[in-house]
Amino acid sequence: MDTEKENALMPLTFAKPGHTGVIQCIRGKDEARRHLESLGFVVGAAVSVVAERGGNLILQIRDGRVALDRATASRILIA
């Protein structure tokens, strides 16, 4: 992804509860990206922030809810 396009994106951690975005890019090592993919976090998927609890984000992805810590969620870039 080119730098200009990446600058227009925001980390999932910046989204407030109630916000829905589309995943554009997932940063990190292959192992971390594969783990997120197994949870449904793939490029093009819609993700909604349900709540923020104790530093974790509760997210709606596909038909389920997933809790991610802020460090992991910051690897997911949305538009």
C-alpha cells in the first residue's frame, strides 16, 4: 500500500463505540496477521466498535463479537 493512501487510514483504536469501518490493511508479522484473519479480520470486511472496556476493544466482525487488546487493534487500519 502506498504511503499517501495509508496516511488516509486510521488505526482501529481511534474509532469510537458505534463507529463502523472497512478494513483496508493489517500490519504486523505474518503470524499476527494470520491470527487476525482466523478471527475474521480480513481486508474488505466491515468492523464495528461495540465498546471499550479496560483498555480492550469489543468489536463486531461478521456474525460475532471479538475482544482485542489495544496493541493488536492498532495493527488494523480502517477507512
